[in-house]
Amino acid sequence: MILEKIKEANDVKQLSLLECEQLAQEIRDFLIRSLSETGGHLASNLGVVELTIALHRFLHFPEDKLVWDVGHQAYTHKILTGRKEQFATLRKTGGLSGFPKRKESDCDAFDTGHSSTSISAGLGLVQARDLKGENYQVVSVIGDGALTGGMAYEALNNAAELKKNFIIILNDNEMSITRNVGGMSSYLDHIRMAAPYTELKMGVTNALKKIPKVGDGMVDALHKTKSSIKQLVIPGMLFENMGLTYLGPVDGHDMRQLGKVLQEAKRKQGPVLIHVLTEKGRGYEPAMRHPARFHGAAPYEIETGLPKSNGNPSYTDIFSTVMRKFGDREPDVVAVSAAMVPGTGLKRFGNMFPERLFDVGIAEEHAVTFAAGLALGGLRPVVAIYSSFLQRAVDQILHDVCMQNLPVVFAVDRAGLVGSDGETHHGCFDLSYLSMMPNMTVMAPKNKWELSDMLKFAIRQKSPVAIRYPRGEAYTGLEDYRAPIEMGKAEILEKGKEIAILAVGNMVRTAVQVTENLRNCGYEPTLVNMRFVKPLDMDLLEILREDHSLIVTMEENVKSGGFGEQVMTYYGSRLHSPAIRIVAIEDKFVPHGSVEDLMHQQQMDSASVTERILRWKEEQQKSTEQLPE
């Protein structure tokens, strides 16, 4: 097998073009087999195999820099840089990351996981290269989906002033996770349809170059022409008018064409955009038919593409069901998604009420301010965005929604530790950044029924409300505990003494087991489902002062600025308060791995929390015994 010859970076340069074509098929076969066991981003990686091989033939690693946008399509790049044998550990604890990681390989130029960043990062590398007088190639790869994000246009606008070479690859597969939306998508559709004009332009250029003495000059004059005729018939004029040299569109699965256009781009001064057409999921029929399903696939059966196991309903499924019901009952309820309609559970709502679902593309900032406008217009917008991606719109939530006190509901999916996608996707900062905002209400459900109740409560409010809930299977315990939702009121699940456990959202599930463990050790703890992180239930906190010496807060969020620190601040201003201990994520980025492993590493699983509480009680008792009589 040709693939066996690839042991380290730059080995692909030793292969003929025919061997590279065989290598592409072997890599596809390898990815399909490997990811059927580990899961991962299959469709996007199958679409860029030839493009990645062509880039590795063109660049020299690690001296040259290849910057991937989002980075979930970098699996072939990892294989070509000597990491094939680690794929059995892909996205597992301590294993290969699903995204580029500089600490994993010096061939990874930029750590990433969010969209629309590659041009900015690449441009920074280019400017650093030129200021230091160094000489290496920089290539940024961005998808047409990522090009719907405003940050990409900020970078293109900045790049137009560049005088030295910088290559941008526009990987156009007509999709982000699902079909793209908006004006740029329509523009790229027009370019694809106009591909014959590009072939005509290249034909004329090649013919002119053959004319002795004057041919090259005529070609230069042609390139400088800005006539209305050129703007009408030549694709890519939007990019040309922005100050970029546009080359393409090019077949992204033809390595011969890719090699030629990369060499042409290398000769240009200033920024060059190469428009490459690829097919998402190429080479695997299930992924080609259902690219969204194979964006981030769980382990699957190779023959059918079906998941190897079907879990119970997730919190996203519960949200999906409630939103569809609200669509029937409340004509003013609308939904907003940032290119994540299936992932956030809004597909059913959109199928039933297509005119009331707004997919704005990969543009979280715009999504939030757009929702503010919807609210001002008398509608009740529900903005469904993953916690990790909502971070990108903090200013808009604060300035455009909270400052105007608008009734926008934020459905914050994938809150807490999400597992295999790692640092860039963990949603462990939302309680901190949402709680700091005036007028914002922040809630977290303990189980699937409470998510339903909270969504109904939130939609009836006249101010901003955020509901954060985790990825994965919805908790079905505590079904009998369903007290009505009241603003800022917690729910006491078990009344005890001495130790009080205040748990937020998904941590209630863990706290139930911790409470049982403590009972087995002779304690009678109080267990509270907080429900609200903002506003805090201060009446409850006052009651707990009377007969509790230790209060333990539990949250799947960073400690800094989180729920626990708010409780500590409240008690810190009062005399004779109980001791406060916080169970939360410490001040560091959490790597990828299974949620179970990560919770244990953070000492946030039930066994670890029980051990910590027993230790805290022991320390407390020793301290009391040492006090002078």
C-alpha cells in the first residue's frame, strides 16, 4: 500500500502523481474504517483528501504554515505528518485531537476549533514572516460555510493591503454543516455556473503568452483591465475588487490542476484566493447522501452508515419537541440558528414553520442582534446556539439584548464538558459570562421535564433569559420532583442538616449520588436543585445559615465568576456564615476525552466529590477542636 510509505512529513513529495491518486483512495478507505470505530468528523475530511495531498506536495513542513479553518477537516493532514498510527486514539482521553494542535505536532500551525479564523491567523503569520525577513509559504484554508462569518470579511479587508504573497484556499462544497444560506452562497453558485468563462479566460491567457515579445505584456494589460464586460463575465470579481487575485474555480479532486494553480498562486505578489470545488463526503455513499449526519459522527456500521448504538433522548431532543409544540400554540415564537439547525434541534420547528426559522449562517454576533430586532418588532425569538459558540457574541448579548432588556430566550446547548471535541468546544464559561450581565436570568434544568418547564417559563418573560443544558442523554431521574418554576426560587430535593449541597443543572444528577454516599457515612445532607444561577435564591441561602456548617456548590462551569463564587460573595458579606466549598472546573482549559474521564480528572465525579466533602468536614472538625475554650 502507498499509505504505508507515509511515515513523516514531506514523504508524499517522493510519490508520483499516479501514486498520489492511489494514496487518496487508501486514505479514504482508512478514514472510513477508523472513524467507524472512534467516531469523528467524516464527511468534511473525505472531501479534502486530494486538496490536502496537493498542499503537502506544494508546501514543506514544518517550515511552511498551513492554517485550517475550524480544523475538523485536518485528518488527512495528520496522516501525512506521521500520525496515522495514533488514529485508534482519536478524540479519546490522552489520544489524538480531532483538531489541529501545536503541542501535538510542529506541522500544526494554529490551534483552532471555531469558524472564520484562518485568514486572520494566516495574515498574522505573513506579516510576522515579512517583518522578521523570513521566507516561508503561508496558506489558509477556509470553507464556503466559514465565509459566512463576519470575521472572515474583516480579514479579507485587511489582507487587501498586503504586498507580499499570501495564499487563501476557498474550499467550496456548498455546505457548512448543512446547506449554506445567504448572499455569499448565491454568489458562489453564480461562480460555479460561470466556470466555462474561467476556462475561456485561461485559454485566451495561454494563447496570448505564446505570442513572441508582446504576449506577456498583453497578458499583464488584460489582468489590469477593470471594464464592465470583465465584471459581467469573469467569475470572482467580488474578490478581485477587494484587492485579491482570484484563481478558479478549480476541481478540488484533480491533483494535477491543483498543483498547477498553486504554483501560479506562488508567483503572485499580494493575497491570492484559489477557489476550489470539492464534494463533502466524497467516496462514501452514506456520507454523500447525509453529510450533516456525518459531520460529527458517532461510531457507525460501515455497510449502512447507521450508528452502532442509539441512545435515549437527549436534551436537544427535548428542546426540539417543546419548540415544535410552542410553534403550534404561540404564533409569535420564532427561532434563530447560526448554521446549526439540526445540531440544536430546530429542524422539526423549521419543517413545520419554515417562515419562522431564521438560519443566519455562521454568524453568532449577527444572530443575537438580529434576535434583538425581532424582539423589538413584537416577536418572541429563541436563539439556539452551542455554549462554546455563544461566547463569540458576548458583546451583542450584553449591549444589544440586556442593555435594552429585550425578551430574547437563549437556548444554550452543549453546556459543560462535551467530551471528545475538547478545549474549543467545552461549554464551561457560560454561567460566568451570562451571570455578569444586568437584566439577564440564567437557568439550568436538572432533568428532561425541567428543561420543558423552563422553556415554557422563559418564553413568557419580558426580559432576557438563558437556559443552559448539556450534550447527550437527558437525565430521567427525580421525575416526581416537579415543583412549578418561580423566578429565582430553588427546589429543595432533600432537607437535612450540617451539610448542604447546592447543585446546578446537570450536576444535580451527580449530587444525588453524592448525597446517598454521605448518608452511608452517617451524615444527613440537604440537597438543593438551584434552578437559577441568576437571580440567586437569597431566601434559601439565609435559611441554610441556621443549621448548616458546610455548604458545597456544584457546577459544570469554571470556578472563576461562576455560581459558587456568587454564593461565596453573598455569604462573605454576612457574619456567622457557614464554610463554602466550590466544586467546579479549575482555571485551565480542559482537554478532549470522554466526559466520564474528564469529570474524574477534575474531581467532579460522585466518588471524588464525596471524598472531598468528607475531607472538608474532617478539616472543619479539627479546626473546631483546636479553638480555645
